[in-house]
Amino acid sequence: MIKSELRKKHKALRNDLSLSQIDDLSISIANQVLKLPIWEHTFYHTFLSIEEQKEVNTDYILNILSGKDKNIVISKSDFKTRLMTHFLLADNTKIKKNTYNIPEPVDGIDISNNKIDVVFIPLLAFDKVGNRVGYGKGFYDRFLTNCKPEVIKIGLSFFEAEDSVTDVFESDVKLDFCVTPKTIYTL
């Protein structure tokens, strides 16, 4: 299936989820994340969920990372350049929603891409070989291309893998893992 069809399908699937279902599924995803072979690293990048888009609630993953005393990195998006800048999440970090309802740090301690070891990635859909379907702006492809080659890329999805994404571009960065409430895909 092509990306535009997958976007439409998965937005509708997410839209049908209740807030209670999102919460339960997000907890299941966080419990699956605990099983991943990633815990020897130091810098973990995660997205802050866009509630209006019914994204996976990453609060549970943030709690795990904090409990394991990991450095948590979050981003701010520049929609003119389609680049993200990254900041260390600290107790005093102020978070504010931008015009697209994306929660972002107001400011903070800059973290360069090459320090990041693990990235949790929002997505709408993915396939069985690790191709991702996001919102189509390319923010994560640009970001991941500029990370160190061994960065671990983990997608988070409420739904299981699609058979294939047919319109993949050379610039698309594949996942290493995708975590759903029931499955860990090693890709």
C-alpha cells in the first residue's frame, strides 16, 4: 500500500480509539519497551505525544527512562527548515505546545545528534521490513540521517505491521525495532 493510503487508514484507526484505550495500549507498549536490548545506553530521544493526533502516550516510557536514570532528549521542530533541535529534558524544562499542538521545550541544554544512542519514533504505520509512515514532512528522516550510524531506531505503534509500504524513497530511514502493544518487531 502507498504511504498516503496508509496515512488515511491509520489516522482513522487511531481516531476510533478512546482515551482509555490509548492509555491502556500505551502502557502495554511501555511494558514491551522494557524487553528491548537497549538499556546499556545513555542518551534516549523520545517524542512528546500530540494528544490531538491520538499518538502513543510516551509518558510511561519517560517514567521508565527516568527510573533507569537515563538522559532524556526531546526536540523542537522548525517548520521552515524542517529540522529539529534537541534538548536535555530536566526537572525545570518548560514545555509549550507549538501551533501544531506539538509539545516542545521552550529552551534548555542543547544535545547534538551524535550523542543520541536510542530514538523512539512516532509513526502512523510501518511494514514488516522496517519502513515507516509518518506525517510526511521528513523531520525524522533528516534527524536520523544526521545521527551516528549505530543509533537504535524504535517505532511505536498501536497497530501491527502492514505487509509493505510500496512507495519508499532512498532517503527514508528504516527502523531497527517497532513496538506494538503485543509485539516487538526486530527489523
